[in-house]
Amino acid sequence: MVGGANGLHLRIVGEAKSWILRVTINGKRHDIGLGSYPGVTLATARKLANQHHDLIAQGIDPLAERRAKIEAARAAKLMVKTFKECAEAYIAAHRGEWKNPKHAAQWTATLETYAYPVFGSKSVAIIDTNLVLEVIEPLWATKTETASRLRGRIEKVLGWATFRGFRQGENPARWKDHLDHHLPLRSYVRKVKHHAALPYAELGTFMLDLRKREGTSARALEFAILCASRSGEVRGATWDEIDLDGRIWTIPADRMKAEKEHRVPLSDAALAILKAQQALPPVEGHDGPAYVFPAPRGGALSDMALTAVLKRMGRADLTQHGFRSTFREWAGEVSKHPREVVEHALAHQLADKAEAAYQRGSLLPKRVVLMNDWANFCAIVPTGGNVVSIGEAA
């Protein structure tokens, strides 16, 4: 025991010495540690002991006070999250809703390349407009599209962090009424490049050349054009989606951009491609999904496979997606098919909500006629003042 404060002891265990204050709180005896000796001097230990006695005299439990401070400090530590930690948590939480696995990789890549070096290790609570601009502004003039996507991703991460209580206040990465005051509109910086499309008057000649090309990728591109489909829809097509007898290709909702099942009527030309693919031997050693247009070593074709066909044809100026625009222009300028039928064929959402509600059906019978007319047009090759079918031209 040490004098100068009731209950103050110096506890000695081997070489270790520590100050202990023995007190009674609410009828129960407690030992309160006041620190080790000689780090805490006798004078300091007496002062601390008397302060504890004063608290007890006021009806305050110093042990409860200490526990509350420890818990508050622990909670405060847990609330400190870096931007990188929040970004990784956001990506993990939303990975399941992204149809394409590459989205998560793209998120991670852009943040690692541009955002993390500037504020990835900083507390998400202190990210402000100046830090956001430090990342975004250098890219805005030269890599506008990348900068725009990056800004949106930073905004989403910061929004998530605010929702989880890791930061407070307005989102410094928001565009409207904030960054738009400082950065010029994208349309002023860089013109948006639409997917390069082939004029529909040149389509027959192009299709004639395409049909001469061998390989699965060439057939996939031809099929995509005939069905006015997106590249990913064709490359991911499996045989269980195809009804040859019913002449329908049913694309499940999880493979559609609009997340709605889409049925594609199959023309004679499209059916011919499918039957030719069906007659090919299966890919050896591949036990995965039975893809209609499999890669040489099994699995689905890569996202560059159809583009590679265009390059080999000397048409690097075109994109596969652009043929959907070719289809749309042909349908609007040459055919007599109603606009809503064409929009359904492209699996577009109708902008007019009243019209969309009215046209709830798939308009399948009318789309059968549309796709047959489109296939027939694809087979027409102008030769001087005449037109002949692809079969005759070949």
C-alpha cells in the first residue's frame, strides 16, 4: 500500500510494477489500474487515485466511464474507412447486378489507375471537390469518356460511403449544379462517336463478300446482321435458346441489355446458318455450354472476334453494332414496317410510355414479316442498273 490516497497500491509481479487503486462502487470492490511504474510516478498515481475518488463521491462509476471511452474510440476507429476500402466494398456489393463480369474489372482498373494514386489511402470522409478535380480534370480534355465514367464511379462510391455513415455532406463528385460549373460539357470537348454503320445500299455487296469468308466468327457476324442483334447476344447464344422447328431464337432476360426476354424470328437465311453450325462436330475436350458459335478451343467467341472479321475484310471503318443502325435506317427509309415493330425487333424500350403500355405484346407475327423482308434485302446485290440475289451474284 502507498500513502497519500486511500486504496492505492503498487502491485509487483516479477519484474513488472503497476499502480492499482482498490475502491468500492455500489457495494462491490474493484481494482482499477492506473498505469505502470516508473512510467507513472507516485505523484501522478496519487493524483489519479484522488480524481477517481472524487468521481465516485459524485455517484459516477469511473470504470463505466473508461469502458465508454474505449468503446467510443473503437467505434470511431471502425468508422474511418479509406476511399479504396469503400470502393472495394461497393464493387463487391454490386458485382452480382452487373451482367458482364468485365464491369467489375473495368471499375477496379479505372480507379486503380486514376483515383487510388491521389486519394485511395485517404479517409473517405475527407474527400472533397478539390481532390475529385485533381483526378478528373487532367483527363477531361484528352480522355473525356474515361473521365466521365470515372467521375460517375467516384460519385457512386462516395454516395455508398455516405449511406453507410463513413462520410457526411454533399457528394463532391456530383455533376449537376456542382462540377458542371467548372468542367465543360462533354459535347463541347469531344464529339460523341457513334458506331460506324454501313449505308444500307451497300449491304448486299458486303453480305456477298462476307458469305465467302470461312470460319465461325464470319458466320456469327452474318447471323448477327440477319437478326439485327448485338454482338454479345450472338456470341453467347446456346442451342437450348434455339427452336429450329418454331423458327424462334429466345434470348433470356439475363443476356439482354433491357433485362427482358427477347424472341427473334428466324428467316430462311438465318436458319440455314444455324443448320450448318449444327452439322459441325462439337469442340473436343469442352464440357461447357453448347454455344451456337463456339470458339476454336471451346467456350464463347471473344468480344473482338466479329470485329476481327471486319478488319480481315478491309472494313475496319465499320463496327458490328453499326449494322443495327443499318437495319434501322433501311426499315425507316425503305420498308413500310411500323416504327414500333422495328423498335421491338431491336429490343429497344419505347420512349413514349403511353405507346409502350399500348404495345405490350411482342408484335411477333409482324416481326416475322419484317425479318424475312430484311433477310431478302440483305441478299440483293446491285449490278449496274440491275439487282440480283446473292445466290445469282455468287
